[in-house]
Amino acid sequence: MLPSRYFIELTQPEIAAQFQANPLVIFPTGSVEQHGPHLPTGTDIFAANVISHAVAERMDALVLPSTPFGVTPMHMPFEGTISFTPETYMRVVTETCHSTAKHGAKYLLILNWHEGNIPSLAIAAEALHRDHGMTVLTVQACYVAEEMYGHSCNGLTHGGEIEALAVLAYRPDLVHLDRIDYSSDHRHGHKMDKLRRTRSYQPVLTDIRSIAPTGWFGSPQHATAEKGAKMLDDIAGAISKEAAEIFRQLDGVQGGVAEIKQLRQVV
């Protein structure tokens, strides 16, 4: 039994033994950016980390250390935002994950909670597969959350209930619902988010103020730690089940020889 799912908390022999038992690693990706007066700037990477750990428990995997930063120039007009260029970000992702491939990691699940990372992650994932032989699956966890909880949380909004729930599941002390103020207009925010999330037409917006002039919009006032824990369990369960099946399918068509273990029951 591993003492931790976090790669950096384990010893070298523990990691070596785990790679022999199940060579699956999870790489959380997010960003550091403003999320209004009530959520921390690390909201996206906190969400990615807590979901990654819950998925690792279910899939018998290790969670890799990842940079907290992402590609987020849209939020640079507001203090609290730190953004990488796509080139820097792709190198961090590929070099981190390639290092584990050299030591025996064969399967990589990239778990993302920041839309601005998606293009860079697609290129990095391709390189990790073609150049370094990893079987790679990228999961847009923020969209999984929207599919499962958008109907009850007024959609996936920047600084809204879904993101508040994700942080409540990780560090409730970092959520300050008593500070909720100056949310931007919901109708305009939803309209602009819909515009940029379509499959066929993808405009480039100058910055977050095109969506929410105050930097955030949503209705997080009903978020609770209990609901956050339930959302975490639901999302992790859905991702674990689907990811395991996708990896099995990839093995069938790509000649993989390792086998993702059956999901164990979580007590």
C-alpha cells in the first residue's frame, strides 16, 4: 500500500515498484489567475490537483508534480495572474512527463482545469506520444464538471459555483463567500462564453473583460464544502471509469503491452 499518491512524497524504491505494478501517471494542469474577491488565484491548479488525486486513488496511479502556472494572457489585466508563453508551457509539460517515461511510466493522463492550456497541451501530448512512446489521454476536467454540474450551478463560469466547489473540496479555508461582490452581468458572460466554446467558430478575445468586465461572473453563494466533496467524488468516478476504458481501447489498437489495472473499490 502506497503511503501517498503524490510522486514527490514517495521514495525512489516506492516509485520504481509502483511503475512495475501500474505504469500510469497523472499530470494536473491549471493556472494562476485572478478569480474575483472570493476565490484564490490558484483555483484552477487546486481543482486539477484535488481531482487528480481522487482519480489516482481509483486507478492506482501516481500524481506528478506540475507547475501551477498555465497559459493565461486573457487574465493579465488583473493583478494576481502569472502567465507562461505557449512555448515555455509546452516544454515544461513535455520535459516533466518525458522524465517519468524514461523511468518506466507508460500511460499518461493529463487532467486539465484551464481552457487557455488546451492548444498547448494538445501539441505536448502529441509529442509525448510520438517522440517518447507514451500512451496519452487528456481530460478537460472543467468540461466534465460542466457536463455533470452545470445544470445545477448555473454553468461553468469564471469564479462561479463550480469553481468554488472545486476549491472547497481541496482547501475550504481559501474560499471566502462572505466577500462575494461585483459579479459581472450573467447574461453577457454566458453569451460570450458560448461564443468562444463552440466547436466550429473560435474567436480570440483580448482579455477576460470581454466576458466579465469585473474579472468574474457567477453565483457561488450556494456553494458548500459538502457539495464540493460530492462533486469531487462524482467527477473523479466518471473520469476514472471513462479513462480506464479509453486506455484499454488504445491498447487494443496501438499494440500496448502494459495493462491498466481494474479500478479498485474505494471504501
